[in-house]
Amino acid sequence: MPSQRDYYEVLGVSKDASATEIKKAYRKLALKYHPDQNPDDSSAEAKFKEAAEAYDILSNDQKRQRYDQFGHQAFANGAAGGGGGGFTNVEDIFSAFGDVFGNMFGGGGGGGGRRRGPRRGRDLRIVLELTLEEVDEGVTKTVALKRLDGCDNCDGSGARPGTTKTTCSTCGGAGQVARSAGFFQMASPCPSCRGAGQTIESPCQSCSGSGTVQQRKEIEIKVPAGVEEGVQLRVTGEGDAGPEGAPRGDLYCVIREKDHKVFQRSGPDVLTEVPFSFAQLALGDKVEIPTLRGKVEMTVPSGTQSGKVFRLRGQGLPRLEGRGKGDQLVRVFCEIPTKISDRQRELLEEFHEIDGEASGKKSFFDRVTEYFK
């Protein structure tokens, strides 16, 4: 009998791998070697089972500790409470690790795509545009959309009123048919009833047997304060109705921020640019600055340079995790007038002469000219 491979080697992880890394590695191998993906391939089935055995040991802290200490001998002949090697068919694996498989193979349960009955309705996705003010406060928006709802004529059954569904003759109502594949006994959705377990001999004329019809619906969506561009909000159970009474899908709302005339966003912070005159920056001033919640007073000290950024604490957007608000960053710049009066020109020329005499410095232009001489 060939020796068993090291379980860490089977999953392709190091011996200090975290539980998340182990789970991720197992999911990857399960997808690669799943029997439905590799029909009639005994080698793939063996690797699928081997990966399940490795995950069974390494995902359990106590079993992993015993394995690290004693190796495969820790579970030989049922020692130390048993271990790998207990999976006789693929359904045992699905039952044990249903939470790991999730929706990997199109189903919602642990059977890797072996959901009994019709599948849930389709998920829907819309774009929800918000202003910065709405992001700041949080808002409830009402959106209108077209979606599939249960047919009123047949109450969602898909069968013509006065008739009923019949048990599927192919699967006997189980919704699944079994087939042998090597040492696995595998089940797959019944091709006749598509996993529903029942068939409709007289379909409803309004919905053609699907049990659903398209209708316009208005839905209220609560948007939390501080939500960011690109975030998807899920509204559970507001997608399309499932066929033949199956559960609804979900509605996903993708957030898009509208451009603002005054502010730009940077995470929880907002940015704005405010023009000042040369005199205000040179002499200093107190001015009112617009924020998302009104105006606040800000002091600009004398000698402030154009491009200086001031920070207004707590005047930004709420943080989603609930840790207060961001800040507002105010960038000041010197606004040069395009037209000046004769008196303004006279004063500016006088200032220029006095400034040059007082500083004793050459102008920037003079310094640049000398550099190229």
C-alpha cells in the first residue's frame, strides 16, 4: 500500500499556514478536482478525496495538533478519536464541508450544486447616485425597477388554475438522479424537472409555467452616512422571484457620487479651494468658509503663501465604522485681478518699489537672468 502524502503537501500550504489559508487552498483544489468538473476521471476523484481528508485534519485545531506531533499514525486504526479516510462517497464530503463549498458549483447548500427544488431568483443590480450632502447625512431613497414577481393568476405555482403539479416520474420527486463514478455515488439535478421534484402538465397561460411575471416595483433603500463610491449595498430578498415559488434573489445597489461644485472627496475628508486677495494673504484675515453643514470661521495668518492648506477638524464626512468624522482641507490661493484701476496700479507700483528697497533683494527675474549670463 503506498504511503500517504503529507497533508500540508496535499493542500500546498506551509506548516504555519493560517486557518484562512488552509480553507482557501482546499476550496481551490475542490474546484479543480470536483467530480462534476472531471466526469469519469478516477485520478481526479482520488485527489478530490485526498484533499478532503487533508482539510478534515488541518481545519480542526485538535486534530491538527495531533497530526503535527504524530503524523498519520495519530489516526491509524481510529486512534485518537479518528481522522481522515472516513469519506466513502462524495456526499459524505459535501455533508461535512457544506459551508466551505458555498455557491462554488451553482447551488446554495453543501451538495456542491445539488440543491433540491428550483433555484432562487436572480440577483438584480442598480446604480444609486448620491450627492455629498446625502452621503454626509445618510438617506432613504425610493427606487423604481422592473423585476419578476410571483404570478397572481396561479399564485406562483406555474400550473393553470384548477390543476396541480405532478410528481416527476424520472426522479420520483427527489429532484435528483444518482449515477456511479468510480468509488463515488454522485447525485445531479433531475433533467426532467430541473431539481423541482414535480412537473407541470398544464402550464399557466399568464406566466407560461414559470410562476413569475415582470412587474414594476418601488423599493426603499436605506443608505448609511459615509458610504463611498463603488460600495455595493445588498437589500436581501428584493431581487427577482424564483421560479415555481423558489426564494427571491437579492438587490445590489452600487453607489455612485455626483460631482460637487465646491467640494471634492478623499475618503472621509473633503477638499475645497478658496480664493484670497494678495492683501488678505499678506495682512491676514478672518473669513467664513463653506462646509457641508454651513459656514465656519477660519483665520488666515499674515504672510500666508498661496497653496497653503488649512485643516478644519471634524468638518468632513462620517466614517462608516463609526469613529467620528473626517476633516475639511482648505487650500488657499491668491486670486489676481484681471483689471485694476489707475489708483490700484499706482499703489502696487509704489509697493513694488518699497518692497525691493526694503528687502535689498534682487527680483526673481533678475536672478534668473544672471544665471544664464
